[in-house]
Amino acid sequence: MSDMPSLTRKSQSSRAAKRDELRQRLLEAVERLLGEGESFTELSVERMVSEAGLSRSTFYLYFEDKGDLLRAWFAEITVELDAAASDLWSLGPDSTREDLRTALGRIVAVYRPHVTLMAALYDAAAYDAGVRDLVGAMMDRNTAGWRRHIKAGQKAGVIAADLLPAETAGWLTWMSERGLHQLVRHATDPEVDRLVEAYTAIVWNTLYAPARSGL
């Protein structure tokens, strides 16, 4: 009897490892299909498992549906995205434009390898409540991070005092999300560098430049 908990944990660990392995195979298949122009909304489980070399029964043994597959992936990538964003929120009063560019560049660098699946995630959010909740929570965290950053900068006198923190944070969050989705998705390395530079200019000139020029 004393061995039962140990056997149960081993079984659960084995199942989790198998689920992770299958998820990776399926996501790679999804990325290939989306790269060929297919829409995640219209992509069937049958098409996914066929591309991944799996059976429908195996898929449903580990995943409830397509949304469950994306939710499992997003739960992990969110940690990486949040860590990148924390570099931005931690910029202090003495931070330079180059510091800002480095922080924004890291966010773009983390997002870029996952841009195809992120696009699928936003497609799924239109009809999957669970995915929609995850996306909404991420956007809320990003908006709150910008808002706190703006308020702290205004208090320190390095961010324009006349900016509305909540409203400005909302615009920055959603403009950034659309930019990452629409502009970075098909950009080459040199184009990404220019996009990061433009992103930096927008944020710097909106938040910091007015205060630092005495306006």
C-alpha cells in the first residue's frame, strides 16, 4: 500500500510528459499549416492530427479540443512574455532611450518566434471563452504595467505630467499588440530592427521626451 502514492505520481508524470510531447508535435503541425495559409478557426482536428502523424483518439485522450491545445501552450509562453515585459516596467528615472530600446527589443524578440501561434490564439479567442479569458488577462496585465510605469514616471518628473495614465496605457498596450501581430509577423531581421527603432521612438516621444525637454 505504501507504494501506491509513488506509483500514482509516476503515472501522472508520465502522462504529463506524453502530453507535452504530443502538444509540441501538434503545434509544429499547426504552424506548418498556418504558414501555408490555412486559418486556425477553420482548421479541423482531423487535419491537425493527420499533419502531425497522430490519430484522433490520441488527440482526445490528452486534449479536450483545439482550444485546450492552445491554452496549454499559452500558459507556458505567458511566463516568458511576462518576464520580458518586467524589464520594461522596471525602467527607472535615470533610464535612457537606449535602455528603453533594449527593453522593447526583448519583448519583440520573445514574441517573434511565436507570432504564428499567437495569431491562432487570437483567432481562437473569438469563439473559445477559455482562450479569450487568458488573452484578456494578459492584456490587462500589460495595461496595468504601463499604467503603473506612467504614474511612477510622472511622480518622478520624467514622464509627461499631462498624460492620462489609464487611457495612455490602454492605447500603448493595444497598439503594441497589433504591431507585433501585423508588422513583426513577416518581417526580416533588418525590418525587425527598424520596427523596434520606430516602436522606441513612439514610446519615447509620447512618454519621456516632453518631460525631459521641459515642455
